[in-house]
Amino acid sequence: MDARLATATDVQATRLAVTEGGFDVALLYINLNGAPSYLVADLLAEEGVPFIIATAYAGLVLPPRLQTVPRLRKPFEAEDLRWVLEELIG
């Protein structure tokens, strides 16, 4: 599987990366430097980019629009990520 890795550590940089595009799937941390990334999730959905939400918050309740997005609980193993990616993009 070929992959392009892009990283961003805050909401603004992440939104810019999404609008620039060039990737097939995203792993989105729900907390980006203390700010929730729900707007980034909305942008990914609008752009048609499949994504996975990663969070360390056990009791996190997502907004209804994000309830069906695959989720990984941090810390996670590489095999967990691989499994979710295969389910998401085949």
C-alpha cells in the first residue's frame, strides 16, 4: 500500500492540509493542541475523504453527525490501525 503522510498539529494547519488534498484517508485526532477538530471532520466529510477519529477520551460523546465515523482509542497498536483502514478503504 502506497501512502502519503502529512501531519498537522492544529486546526488551522489541518484544515489547510484537507483543502490542499492529495491523500486518500485521514487519521484525525479529536483534540488538536487543545482545540476540538470537529470542523476538520466536517471538512473531510464534505471533501469525501474517509477518516478515522483517534482519541484518548474514554467517555467522549461525539456530535450525532460523527457517530458513525470509525474510532480508535489512544494509545492504539499498528494492527488496530491496519484493521480499521482495511475496513474503511479496503
